Amino acid sequence: MIEIIQEYWKNYLFTDGYRITGLAITMWLLVISIGLGFYLSVPLAVARVSKNKLLSRSVWLYTYVFRSTPLYVQLLLCYTGLYSLQVVRGHALMAEFFRSGMNYTLLAFTLNTCAYTTEIFAGAIKAMPYVEIEAARAYGMSTFTLYRRVILPSALRCALPYLQ
């Protein structure tokens, strides 16, 4: 065991002269996918709890599919399936983006993180006391202002412990 560590410890450093090593790439993927997943999940959580059934059900279907399939399967489907689509190959910008395996990985990690975080935020929005919403409506707030000033800050505070 000691010999293996002595031989391969350099692979875990952040740089190896000219290239980035595994730990740095892993940390970069982690930070970017969590950040993008968080920012995408807030509007999707609002859509998930909306009264519009088509919108709510489509977000539910997305979260259901991504939460019920293993991440490895999602990585394989992204990597082998997306570039085979004619829509991706025909568009120059999309074809350039999807040529790199890192971009597939980032996309799969972001969509997976977003699905889990969306359900956590949607549950926090649903758990919000209706009295607070009534008070904000009585104060004359529009729906957008209600979400921006009352519902989302309270729901995000409630959901923070579950995002660990």
C-alpha cells in the first residue's frame, strides 16, 4: 500500500507542470455543477409548485427521470447519445461544445444536481406557512414580489440543511 502511494501521489496534486490533474478537475466539476444546478433549480422549483399542471408535471417528469436513474447511466447516455443526434451535429456551436467529454460530464452532473435540488426547494416552498403568504397578499404584493421577497428567501433558509 505504501509503495502505491509513493508512486502515484503526484497524480493527486493540482498541477503537473503543463496539465491539470485529477483532483483539480474533480473540484472544478464539483463547484461548477453545484453552482449551475442551484441556479437552474430555483426557477424549476417554482414551476414545480405552480398551479399550471402542464408546467408542474413536466418538471416532475424531469426530476423523476433524473432522480430514478443512476448517475453512471446518465453519463453514458449523455456521452454516447447526444452527439449521435443530428440536431447536435448540424449546429456548429453545439457540435463544438459536445466534442469534449468534460462538457458531457458537466452537463450530466449539472442536470443530476438540479433534479435533486429542485425537489428539495419545491418541498421547502410547499412547507411554507400559508399565513405568511396571506399576509404578503394583504400587503398588496404581486406574485413576483411575493416570491422574491417572502417565499424564496424563507424556502431557501428552510432547505439549506437538506442540501448537505
